[in-house]
Amino acid sequence: MKLRIVLSAAAVVLLTQPAMAATTSTTMAVTATVTTSCIVAATPVVFGNYAPTATSDTAATGTITVTCTTGTAYKVGLDAGAASGATVTTRKMSSGANLLAYGLYQDAGHSTNWGNTPGTDTVNKTATVTPDVITVYGLLPKQQNVSAGAYTDTVNVTVNY
């Protein structure tokens, strides 16, 4: 009797197991293509109050933040601005028909003009893991013969990569 119970239990266990004839496998590729891209943002250069009778130039700074795919070489350029007759070496803010000259530079000593010709007067960088924060150095020359008013300009920032 005991043998019958044991054989019955063994038969139940064997009959309830799934049938495994064989196995097979393969590989599955997983891919992605990382593209080169950049984004740019800028803070304004604010000179504040300007006294035409002052005996020294007025300096101010702004920043340009560039975030590109790591390893991407890029160049940051600044155009001449929106004022009539302005160039990258003689930028002008306007208040109506009145113009106020200023400059934008790559260095704190105001000796390297910042323009928009890649390889000539642009800032050249290679992207790293963190965003690049680049300082723009502005200079408002002293003793300009201008009328009172609020002077503004808009400069386009271009990133070539």
C-alpha cells in the first residue's frame, strides 16, 4: 500500500512538469546615435548711468552660456548690433536718432574685439561635460557728446559648430 502511494505521488509530480525539448537563444542589438547640438543663452551687458562729462570709460560685463555635445568644437560670434552704421569694431546704442558708441571685447583689458567672423574675431571653444560660461566685456568710452535718454542695442549671438 505504501508503495502504491509513493508511486502515485511520483507519477503526479512527473506528469505535472512542463515538457522541455530544447532551448535556443540569440542576441539583440541596442543602438543610439548621439548628434552634435548646441544651445546658447545670454545675459545683458548693462552699463547703468552714463555721464558724458566723466573722465574715465565705463565698463560692464555680460555672459554667454553655451552647452554643446561633449567634444564639439564651436565658435561664438557677436554681430554689429541693430543701430544704423554700426560695425563689430564701432558698435552703437540708439535713443531715437541719437547714437552712443560702445565696444564688446573678449578680454577684461578691452584689447581683443569680439566680432562674428569665425576664426578671426570669435571665441573658439571645445565643449566639455559642463556648460561653458563665457564673459563678454563691454566698454563705453568717456566724454561722448550725446543727449540724455535711454540708449539700447540688440546684438545677435551666433554659435557655429
